[in-house]
Amino acid sequence: MAQLPGMPSLGQGWLHSYIGVAGAADTLRGDAGRGAHWWHTLFDGLSELADGGRLDTIQQRIARQVQELGTAFRLPGEGQERQWPLSAVPLLIGEDEWHGIAEGVSQRAELMERLLGDIFGEQQMVLSGAVPEALITGSRDFWRSQIGVKPPGGYRLHIYAVDLGRDPSGEWRVLDDHARAPVGAGYALENRLAATRVMGNLQTRLQVERLAGFFSAFREGLSAVCRRSEPRIGLLTPGRYNQSYPEQAHLARYLGLLLLEGSDLAVRDDGLFVRTIEGMKRIDALWRRIDSKYLDPLAFDSGSAIGVPGLMDAMEAGQAVIANAPGAGVIEANAFAAFLPALARRLIGEELKLPNIATWWCGQDGPRAFVEDNLDELLIGPAFREAPMGLRGGRPVLGSSLSAVDRERLLADMKLRPMDYVGQEIVRVSTTPAVQHGAMVPRPFTLRVFAARDAQGHWTVMPGGFARLGDDSDVRATVMGEGAFSADVWIVGRKPVTDQTSLLPSLVPIRRNPGTLTSRAADNLYWLGRYLERGESTLRLVRSTLGGSIVADGGAALFPLTLDRLGSLLVSTGAARTGPEPEDDAEEHDVDGGETHDLRHLALLALDGDGAASVASLIRSARMIASVMRDRLSADVWRLIDAPLPRRFSEDAEATLARAVELQGRFSALAGLAAENMGRTSGWRFHDLGRRVERALMVCRLLRSFAGKDASADDLTTLLDLNDTQISYRARYLTGLAVEPVRDMIALDPFNPRSIAYQVGRIRQHLDRLPTLRDDGMAEAHVSLSIRIEAAVRTATAETLDTSAVLGIENMLEDLSDAIGKRFFLQGSESLRMGGMTLA
């Protein structure tokens, strides 16, 4: 095997010190060296993949795949997403060792289920003294209203996660439980997808277990407790600003779930419904990723704006499955770790297979005295999720690291409210190899493992999960914190993997129904189409203003009045918001001694300014909408929308024109992806509707500016060029430019894909194919209005299509857009549309 840079030779000493801490030491000692073989195979494969033996090339390839997948997260308080950090070196765990972990996680999940059943049921553990009452009522996740409520199917937990640490001796310890809304299953899946793309053959050689079976079991488990045989299931998200929103979108797409926000849902007669373009549709289960507090403003926090009023009524009536049930987070309290060993013996009659880290709850006199006497040897942390006053920042601290002032502050508050604190042993976790600065280095890790109920109600454990790696060599789990990198976890076996489980079973009834389109998704797709079309139109105006696409007859410069009209359009459409006076050396065009437009300045504002229809503003708005639709947009579309704007190197006309050309290529690519790659579903129809309405409105505005009765040859040339019909016109009319032929081609020619007539025809086709809520055969308001517009265009002539007639069509198109919104989109919810998006 080729030696990798920064890595010692693979002697037995290296294996013992390096592979051992990575998790294979026990296997080496008791399994005839299979662990050594696995790690040898892994590093052999990495050596083959590394270009010129450079480890950083593998890390770069992994990072590119993560970017391709769109895997991202957001830190609290940050608006910008960060790329998910994935190590190029996976964590290897042998199947024998993993079998013990999986058994321990399943046992713990079942213990938590029974504990929750008792807390919100007969409360025998409290009555018997096995659990102090303050340990439950002191948690913000305990909801008294849920006592006696039996969730549909009888289960409060459908998915559960646990954080594990492995000490250098090889023993796994439980560090944290996650029961409210466990985060990370999607990141584990995306880690695996990225790793597979880079080194899939290596996974086959190591016989790595697959993840698809876990997700299939989870989906089937949710379906099994629903009342309908083919239930509709959604993933309830807090929205695009949530830290793990990209993960939620990926999970919804992978599992075939509807990605929903609270405003998408409504409760009627104790049934849960989702608002769709076809009206209210029944929904049977929700995988929630929002806190219980915000689920239902009528049952919990009345100030919640992201919940669903009446959701608890639907759950209590057995009409809606909530995974996980409200109140599940009560068992996440750190203080529970002190009581779980005894609770396991009482509730399931077994000893814990995965021990907790030793914990002392200060709410009891004896443990509190122990913590105070051994403060320097313990980790001091909050007993519940709330941050107590004695801990700066609310995070656990090493007692030995406290200053005299902080120590005094802590002890004072601990005396005042001892139930808010726990003392825990300091856990030293083992390490795993990682690539840093082109070298292989040991990094401490913790492991998050997921368990889900299957269709029979049994627990299925994901064969892997994901590891979190610390950013330095300190092996104390608390110092490591949340970690700086993640790593895929490979469960390696003795035999080739035979489990071919996939979320695409071999026998699936064929269907051509594309599924449910929510009102929010339709709204977003429509306005995404409008923003992208408007951006392309703005770029056309910029290019024409700078002379990049227009050559006037005879090769002369455009008539100043035509240029002035272009500048006025940039301002009136909202592309350029006028500001300070132009610089002295700016290029100016004087129109008959009257008003002066600094066209270069306006073009720059139209690209980078804060006007409602500037290209920068439109891209921001498109990015905002696309960010909440990742479950419906391809990775290619997201990358084009999320790509940064071209750098502004200078302000001269040539450089500005070059940037406009580059941006127009991006907008054209997005239009091409929509035209060629989007399935012809209702979602595509709304997206194309947005484009058609926006294009028709802009053509109306252009006609009013450049095709009036006093239009010059330069005006008509500009109009044809802005609509990409210059060549078609000159091929059809050899005699030259005239107002009426230009009007006919731009407005009334049904075969011109940029004419008003063509847009109106496409709009009518789309509306005719969309669902109707009327059963009397009469046209709905938006359809009636489209018929009126179509009639006005069809009966118009080039001679009668003056400025007033065009304005009338333009106003009807605006009314049509409003009518479409009133019929199909959410009303009264947060709007994703920005101000200033009008043509008037």
C-alpha cells in the first residue's frame, strides 16, 4: 500500500495506536485481525483515489459532492447557509460490535416509550418514588394537557436518536437522548450519498450495510398506524430559517412526503387537511420538526404563528398521527440519566445494555452534596433544556475550569435552585482518522444513531448514523461540543451485503397522478416564474441601453429619444431606483436640451441596485423562494439560482455589458431547465403561468413605450430586438420597418413565442387544465377573465392597438394574476412576494 502523506507506515504499532482508537481495537483483539484488514482495505482504497497520493484531493472531491447534493445547515442567528462539513474518511465499525450497539439502542428506545407512557398515563413511577415529581414538572417539555391522551396507534415515539461516545477502553456510553424531533437522519443519508459517489466500489469491497432499509421501515411504520391504507404523510417544518431546513427538504423528497408549514394545514371536524390547488385534502400523519410548544396555539403556546390550530383535537380523535407525540422531549432532560438504570429494571426488567455517563441530579440532597464536594472532577450542566443562571451561556462547564467568581456564582445559584443542575463524569472519547490540511490526524468523535418503528411496531436501527468530529485533539466530549466535521459511518461485515432494500420496491402499481400540489407550492412556483422572467427582461433592457444588442439602421447610434425611453423603462419598471447625481465623467445623453439620463449609471443600478426589479433583487427573491422548495427543484436549478452574482470589476459600459451577458446566460439556462426537465404537472403549469403572465405584461409595457403613433425607426428596431424578433420581421417584411406590421408581430401573431397573443393562448391552455372547484360546469372567475383577455387580443388589429388598447390588456392581465392568486394560493399567510412587483 502506498503511504499517504502525514500518515505513519502501517506497522502493528501504528495499527494499535491509530486503528484502535478509531473503533477496531476490540475487534483486533478478539476477531483474528479482521479490524486490521478493514482499515487496511480502507486506506488502500483511499490511496488509490488520492491523486498523486494527496489526501486533500479526496477531501475536495467529497466537498464537491456535498455541494452537488445541496447539503447545508445554518447556525443560530445566521441568515446564510453553510455547506455541511463531511470528512473524507468514514468511521468503520464491525458488524459484531454494531450488533451490540443496535440492541442497546432498541432497548433504550423501548424504555423511553414505556417511560413516556407512564408519565402521560398512570404515573406509577412518580407515585412509587422511582422518579421525583420535580424531574417531570420542571421540564419545559412536560405538558399537563397530554396526560391521558392516547396517540393514534398507541405509540408516542416513532423515531428516536441517541448520541454515543466510545471511551479508549472500547465501552460505548450514552451521552444524550433525542426524542422531541431528532435531527440528523437526513444528514446521515446525504453523507452516505456523497461518500458513495466518491468511493462506491470501496464500500462494496468492505461490504458496507445500506441505509435504505431503515428509511423504508420508518415510512411503513408511520403508514401502519394511520387509518387509511394509502395515507398522505407530511413533514412539518418550522420554515426556511430553521437550522436543518435543507436536511428536512431532502428527507421529504427522498421519502415522498409533503414538505409542509403550519399555514398549509387546517383542522375541520377533527380531521387534518392540507390546502391544495384542488381544495382541502386529508392528511393522515405528520413527522414534525417543530417544538411541541408551537404545534397548536389552542393547546400550547397561544402566541405560536407556525402551528396548526386544533391539531391536538385531530390527534386525540385518532385522525392525525404526530411523530413524535407532544411531550416526548421530557425524557431528554440530562437529569433523567441518573434514574434510567433503575427505571430499566422496573419498566422492562433488564439492565441497560448501553450505560449512561454517570450523572448526579442536584435536586436531591445526597447527589447535590456529592457534586459540591467533587466540583473539580465533574462536568456541571443544566438539568433541563433551560439555561440556569449559574452557567454562563447556559452550556456545560468543567468544574476545574471555573474562575473564582464563576465558581461562587454557580454555587450560589445551585443553592437557590439545585434542581436546575446536574453533575456528570467527564467522558474521554476515542478518536478516528480524519484529513486536515492534507494530512491524516486523529480526531475525537461522538456517534449519533437512529431508531425507527417499522410496520410491526418493532424498532429498526439505522446501520450507521453519522459521527461528529472535534476540531482539535482534546478527547473530552464536552470540550468537543457540537463538532467541526461529520463523518459517514460504515458498518462492515464478513459477507457481501445481500439486503437490496430500496425505497423503490419491485412491485409498485403504475400511476400517472403526479401527487398533491399544495397551495403554497403553487404560489411559490408561480412567483418564481415571474421573478425569473422579469430578471431576463431587465437584462434585455440593460443590454439594449448599453448598445450590446442593438444596431440601428445604417450603423448609427440610437436616436436620443429612444435611449431616453429605455432609461425611463429601467426606472418605471423598478429595475433602477434613481439616487445621487451621476459622476462628472459619466456618459450622458441630452435629449433636445431637456431631461438627461445617465444610462450607464441606470444600467449599473438595474444590475446591482436595490430597486424592486433589479437583477440583484430578483435573484435574491428567486433564491428565497427556491430555498423553501428544495423538495421540488432539481439540484441544477438550485445551484444556478444560488450562485453568486458575477463580480463587479469596474463600472465602464463594456464591463457592465459583459456581466449582463453572463447573467442572461444563467437566466436562459434556468428557462431551458424548466422547459425541458420539469414534468408537465400542475407545478410546471404554475411556473409557466408565472412566466407567461410576466412576459405578456412586459410586452404590453414595451409596446406602449416603442410602438406609439410617433414611433421612430430606432424605436421599432429596439422593440423588435427586445423581443428577439428582429430576424423574423426582416425575413417577412422586405420593405422595411413600419408601425403596424411591428405591432402585429409583437402583439397579435399567435406563432411568435414572445407575442402577447402567444402568451394569452398558453395561459388559457394552462388554466383549462387546472382543477376546478365548481361542479356546475360554469367557468371560475380566473378562467372567465382569461377568456375576456383572449377575446380582446383576437379581435384587436394592428390599426386599433393603440396605447390605450394595450393599457387595457395590461390591466386585465394584472387582474388575472390577482384572480389566480385568490383562487389557488394561500390567503392571509406570509407572502413571499416583494413590494414593487408591478408594471404600473
